[in-house]
Amino acid sequence: MNARNLSIAIVILHALVVTPHSIAHTILQINMNAWQNVYIVLVILIGPLLSAVFIWKRQRVGFVLLGFFMAGSFIFGFYYHFIAAGADNVTSLHEHPWTRTFQVTAVLLALVEFAGTAAGVYGAGKDGPNY
């Protein structure tokens, strides 16, 4: 699989994982403040999709954007899900049918976003039209 197809597959996988994670956020009433919501919408939701459009059109800037947005998503999510104390931390959730979904998707997001960062860096460094 070439860098282009791999990157687009990672963006699709990211969207498939972020959807149930977002639903779990809502159901568990894990609210974010205003700046966090803006960051989530721009960097975590829109950014990877925008990157995929550029990658699909064979524009190298898509890989740069993918690396940037996925790194930003990874750092944000890793910090709030696994380091910072608060309602968004996977270890501080109350018992609820959606708790496990939130926890599993938080781990999957970290893995997918790390892979997306690597794919973006790799694709940005590739030469030629067959990236």
C-alpha cells in the first residue's frame, strides 16, 4: 500500500473511531470548555479530513497537514485521556454502559493518531507522483 492510500485509510479509520468516542463524551456528559471544543472541531475533526482531500488530489501539502493535525490530535488526546486529572481521563470515569466504549476508543484514537502522524511525516518526505 502506498503512502497516499495508507494515509487516506488512516483518516477514514480515525473518523470511524472518533464517532463513537464523541457519542460516549455526550452520553457520559464529559463536557469540554469553549477553547477545547474549537480545537476538537478544527484539529481533530476537520483537519484530518481536509488533509485527506489534499492527499487524494496528490498534493504533498496534504501529508504535511496530516502530520500536523494528527500530532496535535495525539498530544491533546493523550494529555487529557491519560495524564491530566479530570472528567476526560479514562481512569476517572463513573460506571456506565458507555464507559468501556469511551476507554477503548481513547486508546484506539491514540494509536490511530500516532500512526497518522507517522504517515504524514513519511508521505511528506516521499519523492515522486506515486506517493
